[in-house]
Amino acid sequence: MAGLVRGRAAWSEERIAGLAEEAARRAAAVSDPVATVRADGGAARVDLDLVVAHGAELTAVAGAVRRRVAARIEAYTGLTVEAVTVTVVGLSLPAEATTPTGGHHPEAGRRDPARSPGRTREAT
């Protein structure tokens, strides 16, 4: 889509996706958000993949992100957000993880997609 206009500012789907990612990044326990936006007329739908800190309550984090992203897009663009679909694609481990013997493990804090517990999808 070439651009959606509110006032003088044009909002492309890519620019709205950046706004969604920035809003998601500000939520507690969230990192690495990647958004895809589909906008049509005065409405937008957002698909958001993100990583959540290990130990965080996934449903609560997804709900908070959904509300934050919708509010930010609506406030900045004037579009109505019809849906924000949140998919948790990974868990981040604490950066200071240790091995059972007490030493620092060189792979601590890195995500290994092959060992991921799976994708958790929270939809509107």
C-alpha cells in the first residue's frame, strides 16, 4: 500500500510495523519483536512475533502487548486496529545462567530454536 494519510503524515504498512515493534519492545519481558501489518482503508491488522523472558506469564504478556500496540497505532495514525495477533516464537534465558557446577556456561542466554518449547499463539 502506497501510504495511509492522517493529516500530513503518510503511514506505510512498513512504518506502522515499526511503530508496532517499538511499542512491543517497551512491554516488560519482551524482546526481538517483528511485526507485519495489513492496512486497508481506515483499519489495520497486526501480526507480531516476539521473544518473552523465561518465567513471564505468557498470557499476561501477550495481552499487555496487544493493548499497547493497538493503542499506539491508533493514537499515532488514526487507524482502527481490528486485531493484534501475538505469537511467542521463543523464550529468552537469563544472561547470567550458570552450569550445575557453578561455572558460567558459554551458551547461557542464547536462544536455540531447535530446543524451543514450541510456538504459543495468542490471538485477539
